[in-house]
Amino acid sequence: MSSLELTKSKTLDISIVIPVYNERENLILLDKKITKSIKPLNKKYEVILVDDGSIDGSVDLIRKLKNENPCLRLIRFDRNYGQTAAFSAGFSKARGNIIVTMDADLQNDPADIPLLLEKINEYDVVCGWRYKRNDPWVKKLSSRIANAVRNTLSEESIADTGCSLKAFRRKCFQNIKLYNGMHRFFPTLMKMEGFSVTQVKVGHYPRVHGYSKYNISNRLFASFKDLLAIRWMKKRQIKYDIIEED
Ligand code: UDP
Ligand code: MG
């Protein structure tokens, strides 16, 4: 089967879903690195690049890369809607039994994807844990505080919920309704749905090209409000055991 036929078949082994917002300078290497990491696994896969309203020529480049790599797919928004919306659109179109998520800026290394895939045989969700962060100190510190606050308030034990590099079994997204900002809480949401979640250590690299889309005001404060919503949902979750039914 040619790789084109592979990508057209109905069910694939893996869908890699990647939100892209002004990441033109990272896309060629991203495509190369994913191919290098996934091809040797001999799996049927697709890479869904969800363009979240880029204005830097990312879309033209994705179209060009698609001509050379039939595993690539493009979903393009009419404007910027945010990372959770981009993930959500990618999930709704994904044909893989396993869905891998990651960033487009190469702060995650596609070479780590096989590590996640190995673990997904035992768990429903495998979260990457950037145990050595390569970010400016302000971001490292704010992320450490955010993780601690998040874990305390949501009674969670995930070391690094903000790492985009994750693998999910397809069924994880069947019943879940996503809201803006919720991509930061996938592990908690998945546990609430009864799925098993684990974490594996992955690499983390400085952003070489492009710019970070987040700062203290649009991440820390926004995600704190989201955290309160998650905490409320967790506390109010309906749980019961039926002991008799006629
Ligand atoms: N991103 C997106 N829409 C947004 C903001 C970010 O699709 O509104 C994408 C971005 O292109 C990247 C990923 O989400 O692939 C993570 O963004 P970024 O690297 O800026 O976040 P940071 O690493 O600084 O937390
Ligand atoms: Mg980044």
C-alpha cells in the first residue's frame, strides 16, 4: 500500500494532532522529525496540523509540505480561537485509534513519541513530563507555582499537566465536552471519566524560532479561573452505585 492509500484508509493506528499558530519557521523540521520518529514503527498514521488563524504564512507552507508528505493533513480556522479549540477540531477529525498531541514549536521532541506509545498499551492516557524545563526562568517559576496550586486545589498528582506531548486512546474523547483552556487539565478530566493516566519523562527544548503565545496575564490568571471550574466539576461530579434495579 502506498502511503497515500494508508492515509486514506478509514482507521489508522495513530493521529498526531498539532495546533499551529504562527509557527512557519518550525514546520519543515517538525515534519522531518515526526517522519523520522514514526516511520520506523510501521504504523498507519496521520499528522493533523490545525492552523489556528496563523498570519505568518504557516498555511502556505503546510500546503507545500502536504504535497511531499501524504501523511500530513491541514485543518484551518478562519481566525485564532485558541489551543483547546485547535485540539478539539483535530480530535473530531482524527482517524487514529491512538491520538498523540504535541506543540508545533519543537519544544517537544517527536523522538519521544515512541516512549508514549509503548506505555499506552497499559494505560488510557500517557502524559509527557518535562522534568527539565527549557524555558525562561519566569515561565519555569510560574509553571512550578501553577502546577503546585493546581495539584492542591484539584487534588491531583500530575507533575506537569501543561506538557502538550501526550497520548490518548481514542475512546477518551468520545464523551468529553471541551471548553477553552481545558487542554491544561486533560489528565484530571480523563481521570474523572474513569480512564487510567500515567506520566513519562520527556525532553523539553528551548523555542528556537517564533514566539511564545502566552504570558503571565493570558496564562497564569486565565488558567487559575479555569482551575476553579475544574475543581468545581470534580467536587460536583455525579457518582453512585446502583445496588438494585427492577
Ligand atoms: N497555539 C495555538 N493557538 C494559540 C496559542 C498557541 O494553536 O492561540 C499553539 C502554538 O502554535 C504551539 C502550541 O500551541 O504549537 C503551544 O504554544 P506556545 O509554544 O506559544 O506555548 P508555550 O510553550 O510558550 O507554553
Ligand atoms: Mg512552546
